[in-house]
Amino acid sequence: MWTRLRTTRIITVLVVAAVVTAGALWWVFGASGEKTVTAYFDRAVGVYVGSDVKVLGVRVGEVVEVTPEPSRVRLTLSVEADAPVARDTRALIVSPSVVADRYVQLSDLARGGPRLLDGAVIPRSRTAVPVELDELYESLDDLATALGPDGANADGALSDLLDTGADVLDGNGQSFAETVRNFGDLTRTLADSDDDLFSTVESLATFTAMLAGNDKQVREATEQLSNVADILATDKEELSAALATLGKALADVQDFVAEHREALKAGVDDLADLTQLVVDRRASLAEALDVAPVAAENAYNTFDPRSGTLQGRINPLEYAAGGSGGAR
């Protein structure tokens, strides 16, 4: 009995040690090697436990649990710890083909930013599911019904539209194809000049912001231009006559210049010499302009209206002293 009790104790100790060792190994290797992520989807058709979890088409984990809920489906994912998945990644259920198995795609890479954490939750706002085949058929059926005899074509409007389009395109296939090609060339040109295009748009935005910041001045300028336009519209006949007269006068001036080109050239040359002379004598001219008013006043004061003679006197002392002297 003692032997049996001792054997039982040894087995219990070994089991506990094995459990502790397994837990430690899981903590060291398992916990650091995988992350558990929860993602909520509207539905999860074709996704099962063991379905792949991929990043850029590379398998980085699998689905470990699929749990239906009243208005959504909860998927528990196991993802490799070193997978470069962004913290705010989206989760998509991808259907490669109609018959292929579906998988969960984590679409956003970390690219040096924060990574997806263990225990992270991806809400329904960041998940998406593929369109099911029956939904596609149902949408096509709804479209056919809407365009059919019980819908848009109830009065033959759709048939008339198709007939009119056929008549318009009849014989214009080459022109239509050329238009499509030209539109493609335009699209490629815009794609090649996207930097210039966006720079132009930014400049227009800056210009618009400037106009918005000076709204009062712009409004006043617009009102003034409107007033000018009203005045020109009111006096358009007089303005037209004035412009006609001005045009005729300019024609006469042109003829005059053409006939007297040499004389005008000589006159301009003489005027240039005269202008240069005035510039060279500007100091003397300035002094004369300063003295001229006083001299004119003195000349006026020397006239005696009663005798009709010029009267004056000389101050010899000023000449002797080196002064300016002059008649009084």
C-alpha cells in the first residue's frame, strides 16, 4: 500500500511538472510567436476553422474560431508575431474564384509604424466581405426588371433611346473610335502632367482664398466696373463716334508723320540738343527763376504813371562794399 501511495504521488508530481513545463514553453515560444486577433464581419460565408490568414497573398496565420452572433460573425485569428501588419489594419474576406477556398486578408502594412497588437479587435467598420453570387444574380434580376416592360421600358422609352443611339452611331463608328482614342490621349497627358495640374489647382485655390479675404474690395471693384459698363452702354453712340474720330485722327497723324519724317527727326534732334542745353544750364536757370520775380517787381516799381517815365537811384556804397547794388 505504501508503494502504491508513493507511486501515485510520483505520477502526480510528474504530471504537474509536465503541465508547468508546457505552460512555460508556451509562454516563451507560443505567446511570443503568435498573436490572437478578433475581427467582426457582417457574414463569413465559406470561412471555416483553419482557413488561411494572409498578408499580400502570403500566409501569416489561420482562423481558429468562427462564432455566429445575432447581427454579425466573430472570427478569432491567429497571426504570426513578426507579421508586418499595421495596428489599424482592415480585414477582408477574399474569394479568389467561385470554387476556391476563401481566406482572410489583412490589407494594411505597418511600414515602420505601430504594429497589430496581441488581443487587438478589428471592428465591422474596418472589415468587408465579397459580394455573393446569389446577390449578384438578384441585382441583375432587379436591373432587368427595372429596364423591362414593367419598368423604364413600359412606354417603349428605353427602346426609343436604343434606336436613337443606333441611328446616331450608324456610320460614325470611326469618329466615335477616334473620340475614344483622343480621350485616352487626353487622360494620359493629364496623368503625365499631374504635378503641373495640381500646382495650377493649388494656385487657383490660393487666388480664390485671396479674393475671399478681400471680398469687400472685390465687390467695390465689381460695382465700379458695373457703373463704367452702364455709362459706356448709355453713351455708346457718343463713344462710337469718338472712337471713329480718334481713328481718323490717328490715320491723319500717321500720314503726317510719314510725309514729314525727316523734318520731325530734325525737330526731335534739335529738341534733344535744347533739352541737353537746359540740363547743362540748370543751375543758372534755377538762379534766374529765383531772381526773376524780384526783378519784375523792381521793374514795375521804377515806372511812374504820372510822369510816364522810369525812375530809379543807384547805391554806390553797395558796389563799393562788394554788394549786389542795383537801382532802387
